[in-house]
Amino acid sequence: MAQADQAPAQANAGFTKRVFSGIQPSGGLTLGNYLGAIKRFVEMQEDDCDTIYCMVDLHAITTWQEPDQLIRNTREVAAGFIASGIDPAKSILFNQSQVPEHAQLGWIFTCVARMGWMNRMTQFKDKAGKNRENVSVGLFSYPTLMAADILLYHATHVPVGEDQKQHLELTRDIAAKFNNDFKTDFFPITEPVIEGAATRVMSLRDGSKKMSKSDPSDASRINMTDDADTIARKFRKAKTDADALPSEVDGLEDRPEARNLVNIYAALADMPVQSVLDEIGGRQFSEFKPMLSDLAVAKMAPIAGEMDRLMQDPGEIDRILGIGARAAREIASPILAKTYDIVGMLRSA
Ligand code: TYM
């Protein structure tokens, strides 16, 4: 952590890919966040990409957050990033509310996006459910702020889990409409990066539901802060069917729980799913579950330990995020200024 005194390397705009992604500090991190997002973030950092990662606290408040808890969660997500291998000397790491340009560009995009587009967002429908009249306006307009997060840095690549795909399509639509309306090519058309065996990690209690920090059952998820015993217990109790594991990927069809556990194993082991099945095909879950839990403990428990260590020194986390926010603003502020010029906002000389 000590090396984070200097501005991160991405002021080096020499890289061809600029990567942006974000995570909501609306609760603890799960294995889904790790495998679907953070693990890819680390790989892209090491892959000579220009990488910018954000705790999106402005997004988090679209649903109620206790103020003290929001601060703690923001630090904890930052600790999760760093413990997983995000190096603040290589990547910009910051929280969204420290860079006001996100909200400013978000408003412009709220005026670009069409109601019809927003009405089609399935995540809003899922989250609002029957409570539609009573959720915040922010929850509805959320994806326009997400488009702003990305385009404020002219990011070209956005690593995310499967559930964010529709939001990234909207980001492309917003960029294209802005460019078309103002006869410019100012905003790039961003590529989603949804790759690997675990782009949709499912609940351990119900293979048809996404693993989520908001699931009331703690047994449904592995938290990144879980210790070795807890990880082992949750996998031992994970729902499965009664059959042996198949030897071919096709054999996982219609077996959501089995597919989920095999995908988790493949992602943790950095192996193709078929290679995992070559090893475990024909075995019972009673044999496979301990293998999976040993692997998960070996990969995740050291990260949990490091998060715990980092959380002992919140001042250091805040310092790192302050440096990240300054570096982020250096990129964001000229892009916002140019956007204002394009839109026709008068600026005093
Ligand atoms: P959030 O905070 O819900 O999740 C953060 C990242 O983790 C991925 N993820 C999963 N991947 C696989 N399996 C799962 N069970 C699982 N659960 C979560 C998500 O796909 C995501 O990549 N709207 C975003 C945050 C955001 C953002 C952005 C992302 C705001 N602005 C700009 C990218 C770029 C969200 O709510 O993610």
C-alpha cells in the first residue's frame, strides 16, 4: 500500500484499452462479485490496460443506506479490491461521490436517454417489483448514471457480470445518440467484457437465483469476509441433486445447482469447465464438495485475512481513495468540460 503516494500510472494514456468498472458499496462483497468482476479487474490491470475502478456510492443510495454503514461498506469494498490484487499504484481506485463530474454528466445523459429505453430495463423491474410507486426516482434513472461513469473516462472496455449486460447496451445507445444528436464522435462505443466460467454465480440454496448480497439467507452466498470454516460449511450445505457429476458440459443442462458448483470450481481453478469435468466426471457430490471447498478456502481465505488487516487502518484506505479521486478528476474534468461545450453550456471566460 505504501507505493500509493504517487498518482497512478494511467495518467499514461499510451494504453490502447481504457477499462472502467464499478461496484456498489451497498453491502458486503460476495463470491459472485469476486469471480464475475474483481478477478477480471485484476487480470486487466496486469494486462497493460489503463484501469479505473470505482466504489459507486451514488448508485448505492438509490436504495436506503444507513450513513455510517455506507462509509464502512465503501471502505470494505476498497479493502476487497486491494486484498484481491488491485494495486493503487497501477489502477485508479476511488469512490464516485468524490468526483462530482459523475453526477454532472449523469444529468446530461438523463436528458439523452429516452423513457422507452429506461422502461425496458429488467433490473429496475426486478428491484422495484410490486413496489414501483414507492422506490426512488434514482433507482429508475440509475443506468444513465452508470453510462456517465463509463463515458466520463472515455472507457473502451467494461468488465462486468452477466447481470449488467443490458445496462452496457444502454450505455452504447446513449453514446450513439449523443454523438448523433450533436454531430460528433466524442463518446466511444464501449465494449462489455463478460467472460469466463462464472459470469453469473448462482445462490447456493437455489440454482435459479443469482448469488446476491441482498439475499436474506446468508447460507445462499459466500461472503468475501467469510473464514475457512464458514466457507466449508456453506459448500457442504449447498443444494445439489442426487446424481453423479457428468463427464460432458451438456450433462450440466437442466442441473442448475450442479452447473453452478462446477462453474465456481472452474473459475477458482482458472480451468475450462470441460477440464474440470474430465477430472471429476462420475464422482458424487460428497466427493466433489470437499474438493470445491478446499479450493475456495485456499483462494478466498487469504483475501479475507488481508481485508481484515486493511480494515484495521481506515485512514490509510481513505488516503488511497483520496489520491485515486484526484487522479480520476484529472481525466474526468476535461471530458466533462468538452461535453458542456458540445451541448452549448455557456462558460465564463
Ligand atoms: P453490483 O454492485 O451489483 O455488482 C458489481 C459487479 O459484480 C458482478 N456480480 C456478479 N457476477 C457474477 N455472479 C454474480 N452472482 C454477481 N453478482 C454481482 C456484477 O455484474 C458487477 O460487475 N450497476 C453496477 C455497478 C456500476 C457499474 C458502473 C459497473 C455502476 N456504474 C459502471 C460497471 C461500469 C452494479 O450494480 O454492480
